[in-house]
Amino acid sequence: MDLLAKLATISDRHMRMKALGGDAVGVVNEKLISPTRALIDGRETILAGTNNYMGITFDAECIAAGQKALAEFGTGTTGSRIANGSFSLHRELELEFATFLDRKHCIVFTTGYQANLGMMSGLAGARDTIYLDADSHSSIYDGCTLSGAKLVRFRHNDAADLDKRLARGEADEGGKLVVLEGIYSMMGDRAPLADFVEVKKKHGFQLLVDEAHSFGVLGPHGRGLADEAGLEKEVDFVVGTFSKSVGAIGGFGAGDHPYFEYLRYAMRPYMFTASSSPASIATSLAAIRKLAAEPQRRKKLAENSARLFHGFKDLGLELGCDVVSPVVAVRCPDEPSTIAMWGALLKAGVYVNIALPPGTPNKLCLLRCSVSAAHSDAEIDRIIELFGAVVAQGHGKKVANG
Amino acid sequence: MTDTVSQLCKLLEPFNTNGTVLSAATDISTDLNIDSVTVMDFVMEVEDHFDIEIPLNVLSETRTVADLAKVVEARTKKG
């Protein structure tokens, strides 16, 4: 039997998508004009689906740092840090991130995805249990699977549900890891951290928060949800990525545990892959220093997020969550209309993400926007105007026909 | 139909959007044409109905209602 025969259903779905509104999962940016604009299909387009929260990707100092590293350290590391050794830049970046995060230890990974694979599989093993939020990102699910631990899923953002599930596993002897996210990537909502901390006090587990979408964004220091909630002491491990607020590629895990550094020798996604390229490490280093020195980026992002959120609310759109967040998801009626509206928005000059089941919770079809500190007020207003024309007035149905 | 199977079929009904006749032999994912996330959502309902823990790890070897009934029966006995 042909191994790829099972992809026929995916092929059919992709063909239907292309016929309905375009290839929403295969967009090509022909030229990047700025952090918020690109040329797509020959048209200048506002980017509202990049997760480029700080808008730092074209920062002159970050680019100069990357160019310097490229010249001094070369194009690639050509191997794993365990086998080939680290570059001084890697250690410098880890120390800088540890300082920023106010943690004793930080380990950097080649991608954010691998940071979750590495941390889940390094922390938990076959005798342990991981309790993960139902809406966790795929990298958390995959890391959990890689760990070999017992996996128990609890209802999204429901601390009482976690409490109940922990009680069911009370007799288990292994360690227990609970995994939450600072901001959930599809709906933009935050974990109710204080509620989970109460459950932690009752049951005693180790807590990991993935701050992928909240790092740089939330909290007085920009360290994420735990920083915002004033509960960093209750969080044992933090995970994050360089591909969003840091504008590069890579990820990190951090913590204060005395054995934390030994995770390096227990995480296959850290050990058996080449480390990040010198240029990427150097731009991350420059970016984290910028984020520390320029809190106004966070403030601007919050203002832009509020502008888009309230603009959408005024249009009567149904959103992913009820709090202002840099992730603003618009709920749509069904898959065909979502695809059609996505295509109409792109043609009109705004790129947003399409999010369809099973990539979304509760079978929702979403047009997902991510806001950048680099968006101008005029750009935010244009996004609102186009959603008004395409989504609010069309209500999904009209657009599908023409 | 055993009692566990009939209870599972009842819990599965809200996820049965294509009018499949549910039985012990029903393949939860392919017969009902539901994705992996929906299967996990269904199993969460099963966990709460029987007040048991069904770790995600066992789902890879649980395809039919009968398979799931075996898991449920083994775990209700334990508790």
C-alpha cells in the first residue's frame, strides 16, 4: 500500500481551500517592506498575522549585531553544543536571558518548538505524570509524548478541574508537572495563574509556564504572565521562544533548580540537533537588551492591541476572549466562509492567520490577528475597516459568493 | 451490549454528527469522522462520567468503543 495514500483527504481539503479563497496555508511574502508590511501577490499588504509583537525584526542595532556575528563566527555552528562545543555567544545569550528573567539558569534551544520538546522530555520521565491544559500548543503535546510520562489533560484554564484530576492520581508515586501557557496562541486568553497556584499549594507539583506569546509582552518587566501576576516565585520553569517578541529563531528554558544545568544532558531535542546560527544568537542578544531598555515597546503594543480589540468589538465581531491581548481572534461561522473571508481580506490588503480545527479549540474557525508594537494607528484602523467591510457586513456568507 | 458500552455510546452521541449507528465495534475516530482533539474531548467526558483517569497514552491503542470499554472497566475496578 502507498504510504502517502492517507494524505488524499488533506489534498482534497487543500484543493477546496484554494478554490474557496486562496492558499491560506501557503502564502509567500515576496518582499518584506517593514515589520508590518510585505509584498504578497505583488500587492503591498499590512501584516497582521506575524507574532512580531515588538516589531523588532528590522531594528538597525539587531541587524548590525547579526552582521557582525556572521562575519566573526561564520554562517553556522555545524553541530550540537554537546558534541562540537558552544560559541561564546551562546553562553552570553543564556546569561543575558537569565538576568532578564531573574532566574539562576537558562538554556537556549534551536527553536521554540524544540524548547518545549526538550523541557517536557527532560523534566518528566516514564514514572512521572504531566498534567497539561487541553488547549496546549502542539509543541507541548509533542514534548509530553516524547517524555514517555503519563499524560493527563485538564479542561482549559480550569483550576478546579486540574484539582479534581490531581486527586484522581493521588496514589501515584512519580513526580508531577503541570504545564500552562501565559497567553494561548489561538484565542489570546491568559491562564488564571493565581487559581492554579492555589491548587499547587494544595497538591504540590512542579509548575511550568510557556510564555511564548507573553514574553516581552506582559508584566512590569516584560517577563510574561507570571511577572504580570506577581507569581514568578511559584513558577518552577519558564519556557519561551525567540521567534516572536525577540524577532529571531530559537527558544529558551529557565529555572532556579540546582540541577537545572544537567537538563542539557537529558534533553534529546537539545543534544541531537545543531545549535542556533551565530547571526540568530547575536540578534536575539541585541533584541533582549532592547526589550529591557525600551519598555515603551510594551506600552505601544498594549495600546495597539486595545485599539484593535475595541475596534473589532464596536463592529460587533465575536472575539476569542474578553480581555485585551496581542492575539485578537475573530470567530467565524464555518470553514468555507472563513476561507472566503480570509481571501477577501488578503486581496483588500491585510494578511491575517486562518485557524481551523483541529488546530483550534472547540472546532472553532478563526481569523486570527496578532498585533505589533510597530503597527501605526493608521494600519490598525485599516485592519478594522477591512474587517468591517469583509467580516462584519458580509457576516461570512455574502463574501463566499462573490 | 454491555452496560459500559451502552453508557459510552450515550456519551458519544453528542459527537456523532454523521448519524452513525453506535455499537461496540464503532471506530471512534474513523467511523464518526472526528479529529484527534475531538476524540480527546470525548475521552474527557468519559473520565468525568466514570470518575476515572484515562491517560492520553492509552488512546493510541484504543480505537473502538469496545477497546475503550475495556479501559474503563479495568480502571473502574481499580478505583
